Amino acid sequence: MSPCAACKLLRRRCAKDCIFAPYFPSDDPHKFASVHRVFGASNVNKMLQDLPEEQRGDAVSSMVYEANARVRDPIYGCVGAISSLQQQVAILKSQLALAQAEIVHLKMRQSQTSLSALFTNTNSKIMMMDEGSSPTHMLD
């Protein structure tokens, strides 16, 4: 059995009950390296031991995400990414509101055009009646 990525990086023997082994497989060494760089192996070990086993996978996923975000943006980490996404959502919401307003405007213009055509058609029929034309001819 090859040692997990954590034991390999820390250059220690990987025990059968290694707490890191299920979450940091040997084929993905960068995963543990970034977590170790940001949190430290000792802190990660303590965090995992303090959690119930069914929550450890989610905790490791969160630590990996935060560690990768900290490597990309040492000041803000994942908060910077979240802030950027919130700004994008706000921009997209305003663009959606503008598009919806334009749709309403176009529908109103279309209904006004339809009403105008109907009114023009009705006026011409009335004028034909005034000129002595019989109503039966207007229906043709």
C-alpha cells in the first residue's frame, strides 16, 4: 500500500488508521499540499479528529476550496471569489431587468400598433358608410 499524499509530503510512515488517507489519496498530492500550506498538518489533523466521521469529507472539501482560494488570493481567499460572484449576479440581475422592461415596451408598442390599425380600419368603414355605401358591401 502506498502512503497517502499527506504522509508522503510529511515524509512519515502511513499507518493503517491514518486520518488523512481517506481524504488525501496518493494520486492527488497537490490537494494536501495546498491545505498543509494554508492550515498546517497539525491543525488539519485536529480539525478532522474533532469532527464525526460522516462530516470529515465535507470538511476536507471546504478546506481544499479555501486553501486553493488563499493560494490564488492571499488577502481575501474565498471571500474575494464570493464577492466577485455577487457582483456578477447583481450585474446580471440589472441586465435581466432591462431586458424584461424592453420586452414590455415592445409588447405595448405592438398592441398600440394593432389598436391603431384596428381604429384606422374601423374609421375607413365608417367613412364608407357615410358616403352612402351599404353595410353589406363592407363585410366583403
